[in-house]
Amino acid sequence: MSIEKLTILGSTGSIGTQTLDIVRRNPERFRITSLVAHSRWQELAEQAREFSAESVVIGDKNHYRALKEALADTDIEVMAGNEAIEEVARSYRSDTVVNALVGYAGLHPTYLAIESGKRIALANKETLVVGGDIIMAAAKRKGVDILPIDSEHSAIMQCLEGEKRRSIRNLIVTCSGGALRNIPREELHSVTPEVALKHPQWSMGSKITIDSATLVNKGFEVIEARWLFDIEPERIKVVIHPQSIVHSMVEFTDGSVKAQLGNADMHTPISYALLYPERSSEAMEHFSILDYPTLTFAEVDREKYPALDIAYECLQRGGTAPCTMNGANEVAVAAFLNHRCGYHDIVGAIRYALDNASFEIRPTLTCYDEANDEARELAERYLSRR
Ligand code: NAD
Ligand code: MG
């Protein structure tokens, strides 16, 4: 088996560090080319040493000097800023790019990595939410595989192995309901970030944890599934499944339903994406169905979670609409985390941005940059006027 050279964008985050766990367990399989993080330069320096990376990039240029000094006794190349992130994303030195950045920042690096013919292990779902059309077309043109690092999409991909497209009736995406699933709708207005950050099943970065509480994340996953599996939005269903054991399902035309089950542990979808079409010979943690004698499923309360229908609406509108939703959400989630606005203002800002943004039906990557900037401004305006 040949050694695969990996670049990890977002190596200090939740997905990034778990990706490095998989690399650590498979030293004969992977080498690290580049590691990228935003500001945690000490951790980045430690990772670079441990994995003998060829280069590191710190997104926030203010930390360049400190990182450079921390690695002064090594041969590791040190770079900073967005241009450097784009440079390592397309560098000929790596075979695969793991994109575990958060938010819109992931779009251009994914595109550049595809254009330079690399395999993509994609955790940054915002890439597909914003630019699924362009990204999937580029991947097809380049013959590049995009392997999802999202438990639901990994599950669907596993259920679809060996199946014919025409046999698929529906994709059924499961949803834990997030941290607020037991809080009644009438009480949501007073929810604090501290409460919304307590996800019952998954330990993840703060942005996706808030997105899970609002179900924006589930809406984004519907959009992600639409592009990854090239399926009409009406055939993507969402069901609440509080135990997070069934990671998603596929219903076939003969009435059969396949599901993929396992612990709520991102190491499994990460290793599936990295080792595909092989599987890891050993689980991080063994799963026993006997530990889960009761698995339950329920309809989503669409009034409690309006973000899900907004995501379907954006898919229906197409063009820059999902990009507008994403940009406004990023601003509002950051404001909510900083106690600058309330829980309902997240959906409020998204609605305001969608109702007031300009719209482009056939966007280019530059159009996305403009739509993202505009959505961010609109969300700021909404938040400042409340
Ligand atoms: P995180 O906040 O824990 O980590 C993000 C990483 O990206 C950090 O290393 C950070 O330094 C880096 N980063 C962020 N913005 C950057 C920028 N502008 N420039 C350079 N580096 C930047 O986030 P996470 O939870 O690991 O999520 C990463 C992505 O994976 C998100 O798109 C998320 O939706 C998706 N995802 C995460 C999980 C999970 O379990 N955490 C599951 C499914 C999908
Ligand atoms: Mg998910």
C-alpha cells in the first residue's frame, strides 16, 4: 500500500485533532504534508513536530512570528495568511486535502484542491452549502473523489455501496435534535449560549454545536446531501433520532431500508473517508447494539425549528440563496456566542438577509464572495437594529 500524503486544513479543531488520531494509528499509511490552523500556534507547532510536517500555516498573521520562533530549530516551513492556506491546498506535494475549516473560509481551498486534482475528505460542509453546484461540477471534470466527513453522509455513502441510483427512493437523514430538544418552543427565547453548547451526544466545535441546536446544521446537511448524492431535495427526509446511533438511512424502491449504526464518534466517518475503499482494521471504541435496546424516531417539529424549512427554501431557490443563509448564520452564531444577541435572532438574521439580499441564479466563485459579504452586512444590520 502506498503512502498517502495529507494536508489538514483546521488541524487544531475537533475534526482536525481526530483526523490526526487516525493518522497516528496508521503511520505506514499516511504522511503529513501541511497543517493549517487559525490562531492556536502552540498546538500547531506541537502537531507539526510530532508528525514531521513539511509546512505549517497559521491563518492569523499576528501569530506568524511566534510560530516561526517555536519551530526555528526544525526544517518545517512556516507560512501565514489566507494566500498561504490556498497555496498549501493546491500544492503538488499532497495527495489528499482534509478540509476541517469552519464556515465560508473553506470554499476556496476546497475548490483549489479539486482543481489541482486532489482527493478531498470534506468536513467543511459550508463548502457544499454555498457552492455545491460549482464544486461537484469541478470534481466531476477533474475526476476527483469527495469523501464526506459528516456522520450522516458517511452513513448514506456506506448504505449506497453496491446499489444502483435508480433503486433509491429516499435518503433519510437522522437528527439528534441538538442541545435544546427537550426545551419547549416557548422557552427558547431565553436560551443562553452555555445551554445551547451542551450537545447531548457529540463533542464538536462551537459553531456546529450552535448550528445543531437551531437545526441550521440539519438544513445544511440536507443541502450537502443534495450535492454529494445528486438527489432532488424532496427525496431527502429528516427524522429526529435522539440516541444518535443510526447515523442515517436509505430507502430503496422495493421498500427495503438500509441503515448504518455505530457509536456517536467522528473517528469512524473520518477513518472511513481516509481509508476508503478499505476499512480500518480496528475500531476506536467497540459498539454493542445491546447497549441500546431502545432506538426511537420522531417527526421534526417544524415550528420549533424554522431553520430546516428555510434550508429547503434556499435549495429550491438555488443560486446564491444558500450562500446568503450561510453568511448570515455565521455572523449571527458568532454574535450569539458572544452574548450579543438572543437565540431567535439567529433565524431572524437569516430571514432578514434572505429577504433583502440580491440574488444571482448562476453564480461564479466571485459572486459567492460578494453574496457572502452582503449577507454578513445584512445580518450585522439586522442585529444592530433590534
Ligand atoms: P473547530 O472550531 O473545532 O475547528 C476548526 C479548525 O479550523 C481549527 O483548527 C481552526 O483553527 C481552523 N480554522 C477555522 N477558521 C479558520 C480560518 N479562517 N483560517 C484558518 N484556520 C481556520 O470546528 P470543527 O467542529 O472541527 O468543525 C470543522 C468543520 O467540520 C465544520 O465545517 C463543521 O461543520 C464540520 N463538522 C464537524 C463535526 C464535528 O464533530 N466537530 C462533524 C461534522 C462536520
Ligand atoms: Mg452531521
